[in-house]
Amino acid sequence: MRRYQARVYGLALSYVRNAEEARDVAQEIFVRIYRKLDSFDDQENFLPWLLRVGRNVCIDHLRRAKARGADVNTPIEEDSDWPDRGLSPESEAAAGESRKLIRAALARLSETSREMIILKEIQGLKLEEIASLLALPLGTVKSRSNRARTELARVVLALDPAAGTTYGA
């Protein structure tokens, strides 16, 4: 659990976009993982399996929230639990602004694009793992990933035109 808690929390936060709810969902993910561990036997593919279970828990949570009438399209909240990376105050401030911009851009992406960015860029999964996770052909995942990155770049530039010079776009 300790090994994957930050990753699971990050996944949950990316889907539910609320720090407190993400903690609850992460806990629910670990409970579901614990209950299903006896059905898992491929140690090499544990991470994709864990993320598949986590994704399903997040989607279930969002469906329940939507049924209750909750707004599931809110931007990701700022979380005070960011680790101290030993950066200078100026660098930390710049990194914080970048995180804020990316969070705002992610909130404006389509669900498909947001999920691709979360799985590939944030969770660091390989395209083959994403294809397996989403039960899609590899070519479909490649094209969705490319479109998602393009959409993210467009949204970032729309939110902050100066980001094009900052990030080399």
C-alpha cells in the first residue's frame, strides 16, 4: 500500500478533482484491491491491474455522484499535501503556477482526452498498458493520446498565451 498510495491518490484526484473525496476514493480503491488480490496472479502486470481497478472505482464514484446531482466537472482543487522537493521559493512558485495551469486545462478537456493524459502523462503508463486497461486497439490509443496532447496544448495556450513561450510551443 505504501508503495502505491501516492499514485492511487493522484489517480483518484485526477478523476474526482476534490482532495477530500480523492482520499476517500483512494481508500476505497485499496479496499477493492485487497478484496480482489486472490484473483490476481501476474506480478509483472500489477500496476496496470491496480490502475484498472482504481479507474473503475473512480468511474463508479463519479456515476454515483452524478446520480445524486453533484457537479462532477469542477476544476481540481489545490492540494496542500504536495511534497517538498527542496526547490527555491521562486522555483516552487513557478512550479505551483504551472500545476495550477495544467489543472485548469485538464478540467476543460473532454473526458476521453483527460483520461488519456491522466493515464499516459501523469500515471506514466505505456500505450500498450493503456490499450489493455481500456480494452481498445493500440492504434486507437495512439491516436487518442496524440489528440489529447494536442487538445491539452490548445487549452493551455487559450488559458495562458504566454505559456507558448515558456514551454516551447
